[in-house]
Amino acid sequence: MEFTLKQLDGAGAFIYEKDGKVLAEISWTQLGDILVVEHTFVDDSLRGQGIAKQLVNRVSDYARAEGFKIEAVCSYVVAAFNRSTEYDDIKA
């Protein structure tokens, strides 16, 4: 699955769209070198396929590549960060 990076003034998101409809998304507000990840969404039609985890991994890879840290606000991202040590290097 290919996620598209969308950047706005001080914010960003990785999204998956099909036929003009957003089916999956993880979004953040950027505060300096911190990405405050606030929202994760996966359409019901994609649930149970590990898409939310893929989104967390995608934003984590982006943070590492760009030298950002992540502050998890979204409950899914908070849980993912607490379940695994694989994100310890990018936790704000």
C-alpha cells in the first residue's frame, strides 16, 4: 500500500486514497523538530489488515529520515509506542 505525503503549513499527513476517497490517514502538527501525531484513521473496509501499524511505521520512517522526534497524542500511536521498543529512538 502506498501512502502519499501531504504537507500544509505546520502540519502533515500520510494518506491512502482510492477513487478520491481517503481510506487511511495519519496526521500531525509540526512544532520545530517534533511531529505531534494527533490522529490515525482507517476506513472500516480496511480494518484488521494492519494498516494503522503501517501508518505508524511510515511516519516513524519519515521522522527518522528527516531528524524529527514524535510526540504521540493519538491513542493508537500511544499504544503502539508503549507496546514496542522499536520507536524509542524517535520518542519526544
